[in-house]
Amino acid sequence: MPFWSFIPIALAAAALQTARNGLQRGLLDDVGPWAATLVRFLFGLPFALAWLAVAFVLSNGRPSGLGFAFLMCAAIGGVAQIVATAAMLIAMRRTSFALGTAFQNASLPLSALAGLAFGDMLNLTAWCGIAAASIGLGILSWPRGGVREGDWRGAGYGLFSGAAFAVSANMFREAGHLAAPGHAVLGAAITLAAVQAIQTSALAGYLSFREPDNLRRVAGAWRRSLGAGFFGAAASACWFTALAIAPAGAVRAIGVADMPMAAWAGGRWFRETLSLRAWIGGALTAAGVLAAALAMI
């Protein structure tokens, strides 16, 4: 696939991710953060397997690297994504839907830094854009009441979420390359199915011992959960494909389009409003991301 094709794929992923986050946020108060996190994996797994079947039929490639290295990348990325999703949902509850999404984009500078370990090189313009995005995220992170009166925990969860998403993005990219070298879509489909199977087994097992009541509530809310699973699987399919084509920093840069989407969704679905400072921080973050994106294409 041509390099530029990751751009529309990442934009589609951002839109699908916003819909998934909204459905998960709606479940958060009823089932808790870990069970709400399970929803995207458990109910998304059938869709991931269906996409894998289609990818096998349409692709001329065959898996060639499903060994220990692939499993390690998939497992590490899967665990990091579980933790990142739970932290993001908590950040959304402590701040707002839009700001929780903005904090998630801390994965942009962190993905770029982590990507250096995999040979991804960025130029000066890209680093300047990443610095501007980081400053914008710092403005968003500052508590409303100042250092003494404010609550840093919402921002802390959000920034931790971004760090964990940065780890998962690079792990998934490496796993996709190992699974089917030279076949981005097939490698992404294999990685997504494997990761979601690992995540579903691990998190469902944990909840069956620690939060069995919440696990039953998830089953009872299967209609809403199924929607979150579908949008989650579709978003992940797009993210994994984009990551197989382009460096993680470039993909996350384009994916920051989820910020204005989340601002609209927060007002529409949760009746949230943003302060002037939040708009300024968000605008600076978006400008930095745009500069980084243009430099990385």
C-alpha cells in the first residue's frame, strides 16, 4: 500500500475510536473501569476474527513470523492497551470526555520517542511540533484551582494512559511487521485477532475472580456492549493497518483528529463544556500535532 494511505485510515480510526469511547464512557458508572475496558475486547473479538477471515481471502500473503517474538509483542502491547484504556476512562470521569481524549494524545510525543528504539527517525520540524503538542498537553493538565487546590489525579491518569498507549502502538506495529512482512493489512488483521484474544482471556479471567458482579452486568448490557465492541474492533483494525504502513508517531499525529471529535461528542452526549484555557491548550496541541504530521509524511 502507498505510504500516504495511512492518513485516511488513521482519520477513520479516530472517528470510530470516538464512538467507542463514548459507548464505553456510558458504561463506566454501571460496571467500573475494568469491566468497561473488557467490553471493547470481548465484544470486539468476533468482529476481529471476521476481519481476519476476509484479510486471508483477499490477501496474497501468508503469515510467516508467528513465533515467540510476535507473541511477546502482541502480549506486551495488549496488556499496555488494557491499562491505557482503563486509565483513560478514569481520566474521562475525573475531568471530561474531551479532556480525557486530549490527555490520551500524550501518546504522540511518547510514541515518537519510543519509535526511536525501532529505527523511526524524525526531523527538526517534527520535534518542534511534538514540543508544541507537549506544551499544549501541559496546559490541559494544569488543575483548575491551581497547584494547591487542584486535583492532579485526572491529568495523571490521562498522561499515564498516553504513555501506555505509546507502548502498545509500537508493540502492535512491530507485531504486524513480524506476522506478515510486506502485507500490511494481513499483518494488522492477524495482530488484532491475536491481541484481542489475549486481552479477552486475561481481563475476563481477572474479573471473574475480582469483580464477578461487574462481569455479569457487562453481560446484561450486551446491546450497548456490542456497539462498543464493533466500533472498537473497527477502530483497532484501522489503527493496526495504519501502524503497519507508517511510524507510530506519524499515525498518532493524524489520529489527534479525535480531539475536536471528542469535544463535539462531549457536548452532544454528556452535556460537557470546555473552559477558555482548555480550548487554548487544545488548539496548541492540535497545531503542534499538525506540524509534526506534515513533517513526518
